[in-house]
Amino acid sequence: MKLKSMVKFFSLFFLLSNLIYSQKLSDSTYVKFTNQKMVIDGIDNESSWKKADLKTGFWQWFPTDTLKAGKQTEIKFLFDNENIYAFVKCYEDKDEAVISSLRRDIGRYSDFFLFTFDTFNDLTNAYAFGGNSVGVKKDEILSNGARNLRRDGNDDWDVKFDLETKVYEDYYIAELRIPLSSIRFENNSKIWRYNAFRRRIGANEFSTLFRVPQEQSFINLSYTKPLVFERPLGKSKTPVAFIPFINLLKSTNYDPKSSLNSLNYGADGKIYIGTGLNLDLTINPDFSQIEVDDQIINLERFAVRLPEKRQFFIQNSDLFTGQGDRYENPPFFTRKIGVAEDLNGNIIENKIDAGLRLSGKLTNKLRIGFLNMQTAQDFENKISANNNTVLSFQQNVFSKSNFKFLFINRQQTGTNSFETEQEKYNRLIGFDYNLISKNNKWNGKIWFHNTFSPQNNKDAFSTGIAANYNSRKNKLRIAVFRTAPNFQSDLGFSRRVDYIKNFSNYTRVFYPKSKSLQSIEIEQQIYYVDKPGENGLVTDRNIESNLNFNFINASQLEFEFSNRYVFLEYAFDPTGVNKKTPIKIGGYHTKEYEIRYNSTSSKKFRYETNLNYGGFYRGEKYSMDASINYRLDKLMQASLSFGFDRILLPKPQKSTNLFLISPKVDFTFNKEISWATFIQYSNYSDSLGINSRFKWRFAPLSDLYLVYTDNNYFTNNRYMPKFRTINLKITYWLNI
């Protein structure tokens, strides 16, 4: 009996082991090595492709995550000593494709397929490569586990790779070659983690190869699976890139009138060190090709933070950002480098002489970020030269959590000092702990930061704790933040100090059985701020209720009600017409009603609108924001944004109407040539701005820009030019 029992036991054991092992195999994708010369032509006619491991069976992520995709996608991979190859077959209905633009990285309103590669298997950082049926490339770098769709992906990151496609009646195919020199990975690694994605705008469907719960970001790295290479990849490549530029500038300033013709030149460099470190260098950088910022009519009492668009600061930016209270007091904000105030308090460019940035992995769990930028002295505006340094470490712990250390130093340099003793230096030391649970339902953070300057070293800290719960039907956020009165990071972005902020938010999600309605969200939020330095003075209290309808065609309808209290600590004039009679110090109770609607993206014509009515301090405010968009596939996207605020205030204050209108036209003549013109007019600033940018990508990652900028202002009942510039800039990417 004993022998029979043992035989049964081991038989059962091996059977279960085989089942478990088979399940692991089914979750893995195997990549065969090829010695064959692969021609990237959108055809899988090489014999190696016939032996490649084929994966399919995509799951919907939207509108539901419980069904297989309506149109399937097939993928397979190969590799050699220099490249990874991918082949994709995307099934679709005839004439289904939506291609809104031929601009690289595609944009929000085009179909695409995409792969994410977690090359260090750390569930933290990854690369993404993909494209669409007409061969427009998409590449992106991901951070923070890609848990937040908007915040953790950056498509301003570009590298060299090849993509060719072929389109047939009911499917298209794509072939990619991704150089191993374009990405970082461990030496001799044999396993990465990956997932694959597909967006079909016309069908309102988003699908993933490996199933991702709808409450999570579709690119969340926690849902990646093994990508197993037939043999080790060898050493990570360490190329060197040299990127010089020249910029011809002609500018005219009309107040007072002066002209400038100049020739600027400089260069960037990229050096890859070891398996995971990137060294970026820049000398005399020029950012004239960067798109202009959107104008905003800001009726709030706090400043507005605009996004960073400069390429030099993009890669591994998560090492330098995201610490502390990212809304009220982020300790580091890259846009503070290279800007300053002139003698009249206007924001101007402060020339950057040179800079370097070292970022990436020291070990599999330890990452480093080091940034050093030297800004120039400006005698005319009495701005001293400064050296700006940031040092960051991130140590991963447990499965997905991490500790972060941050050191920031702004140090006045040079022999001439125009500033006060208080401003000779400013420093910050900070520690953050970011918690992410294994099942992704819980995440949170704890931090403590302290700033130092010649006179204010006491009561100069910022600290806080936050926790978030996210499941299919319930979402909860609770946070308590405290910032002392002397906390001041010169390279950060501060809305206010000396506060305790309490924030809580609960959302219940319902999934009705409906052919048109995808989900209903009921949300309740409470926001409370007081000032301990002023005997607990309450400055903000907001109780907000939201009802959101999400439709299967991806349109959205939202209702919001807010009951607010604000204590104004200083008199201010948000309208621009009441400088002599500003809104007075004191407490104000208001109620506000808002309705928002976003139409489906599957139509060539789409729109967004936001209507708002409620109290505005002692008066009332009627607001409307609208955006109208129209596309001609592959050629043009045109949009018209319009904002209107009617503000009614009691006498002696003046009531006023404020509006901002912004038309934009973007032509993509082919994948290399584009032309975009952006016009902005605001009666708040009495300014009319025009920015027109022509771009020609004449070689891989090498560009010619022709940029025209015109700024006018209203005076003596007519518009007068303020300044005009025209830039011709050429950059060339050279691999050494």
C-alpha cells in the first residue's frame, strides 16, 4: 500500500508541476535568434519569421476588460547581435483606420499598436515602440511603473528605429527593427518583461495582449509577462551621439525699437555608460524650436505651472520630479532653470551656458540622477550667474516600492553680485518613501523635505503622508500635507507656504448593462486647508460632488457641484480692470455648478465644452470653455479653442468680460515635413500672438526648423507690434 500511495503521490506531484510549468510557458513569449539578414519591408518572407513564436488572443481594456478584442492582433519577435525585430498583423474592417496626423508619436486621435519593454525586470521603467498602418513611428519612455497614463509616459523621447508597413483590405502588417544600441539593458540578460497594445479609434476599442484590469493604466508594467530570448543578449551597447546645431536669428523689438541679427551655435552630446547610465551634455543650448505655451486666463490667486517641453530635461525625468507635494510645492521644477525676472518683474530667458545630466541605473535596484546647469550673468537686468545642481537617488524595495533621496543646490557664482545676502544660495534635502502594493490596489507616499538659506533655516520643512486605494468599483484617496512658513526651494514651484492641507476623495463606480453606457462614477471630495502659523486660520474649504457618465463610444458627460469657502489673505485683482479697487481681504462663501461634455474621438469632427456658473467672491461668474476640432486624415488637424468669463462684481468694482481665442492648424504633408500655426488672442493681456513653425526631418532625428513669432499689443485703440522674430535652426544627429 505504501508503494502504491507513493506512486500516486509522485504522479500527482509531477502532474501538478507540469500544469504549473505549462501555465508559465503559456505566459512567456520566446524570441529566436537569427543569422539571416532581415530586410525591413513590411513583409515576413524571411524563413526566420516562419519559425518565430506567434502570440495573439488580445483582451479588451476598453470598453470592457472581460471580453476578447473584436479584431485580433498577431505579433512575433526575432533578434540578432545588433537588433530586435518585431512583426505585427492587425486585423480591421475595410476603411476603418483613423490616421489623424503623420507627425511622429501619432497623438491622441490616431490608431496605433505599441510594445512596452521592461528591460531590467524592475516593474519601474520601460521603453515603448510602435506605430500605425501608414508607418508613423511612436516611441516613448515610461517611469514609475507606468501606473498613471498621462504622468508616467513621455513621448518627447526619440531614438532611431525602423518601421515599414503594408495595408490590405481587412488587415495591415508592420515590421520593426529596434537597435539594441537605442535602449539600456543588463549585460547578458536573457529575459525581459513586455506587453502589447492596440488602439482602434473608429471602433472605440483598446486592447492588450496580456489582460489588464480597467481600473489600472493600460500600460501598467505590473501586467507585463516574460519575453525570453533564445540566448543571452551580450553586452549592452554604449554608443556616443553628437548633436550640433546652428541657429540664424533675426528679431525686431518695437518698444523701444531695436533690431538684432545673430548666429548662434551649440551642441548636445549623449554618452551611454555601462548597462544603465546615460550622460547628456549641452553647450550653449537653444530652445527656439520648442512650441509656445498656451495662454491662460488665470482667475485664481496662485500661479500656474506650465509643462516642460525641452528635450534635454526629458529622459529619466522621474528621478528629479514627483517628490513631495507635487501640486502645491514640488521641490524641483526644471523650467526654473533658464528663466529669470527682469527689472520690471517680467519673466525673461536667462541664458544657459552649459549643462550635464547623468541618469539611470547603478544596480538593478538603485538609480541615480545628477543634473548640473550653469546660467549666465545678465548685467542689464542685474541677474547674477548661478550654478544649479540636483542629485537624486532611488532605491527600489520589496516588489514595487522605493525610497528617494533628493539634494538641490542653487549657488550664486561669479564676482559680481546684484542680489541680497538671502539669495546667495538656496538648498534642499529631502527623503520620500513611495509604497506600491503587490496587487496594485494600494499606493501611497511619505516624505520630509527641508530647505536652507543664509537666514531662513528654521521652520523650513515640508512633510506629508498620502494613501490611495483603487479597485474595480471603489477608489479612495486620503492625504495630509504640512509646509512650514520658511520652506522655499528656489528651483521648485511654490504656490504657498505655512499650511496644513487635508484631502479626501471617494469614488464609487457602477457598470450598468447598457449598449451605450460604459460606467457611472459618483464622487465625493473634501478639501481643507488651514494655517498653523496664524492660529489655525482656515484659508480653503471645499466640499465637491461629481456625477460622471462614461459612454461606450468614449464620450463623457460630467456634472459637478462645489460648496467653497476661501479666506483671502491679501487684496488682489484677478480681472485686470480693478487695480484701484481690488477684492478685499476676508472670507468668502460661494457655490458653483459645472457641466462638461467631451464628444467621441471616432468622428472627424469632435468637441469639448465646459459650462460653469457660481459665486465669485462677492459677485458672480459665468464661464464657458469650448474646443472644436476637425481632421482631414493624414493631412490636417484644425482646432479652435475659446474661453469666456463674464464676471459681475458689486460697486465700486467694475464688472468685465474676459475671453481668450486660440485657433491652430497643423499640416503633416508626409512623415518628414510638417507645418503648424498657432494664434492666440486675449483681451485680458490685450495681446495677439502668432507662432508658425515649419519642420523638415531631413535625416533620422535630424531636423530643420523655420519658426516665425509675432507678438502684438493693443494701444491707442489699435494694435501695435511688440516684437517679431524669425529663426532658422538646423540640428544634426551624428553617431560616433
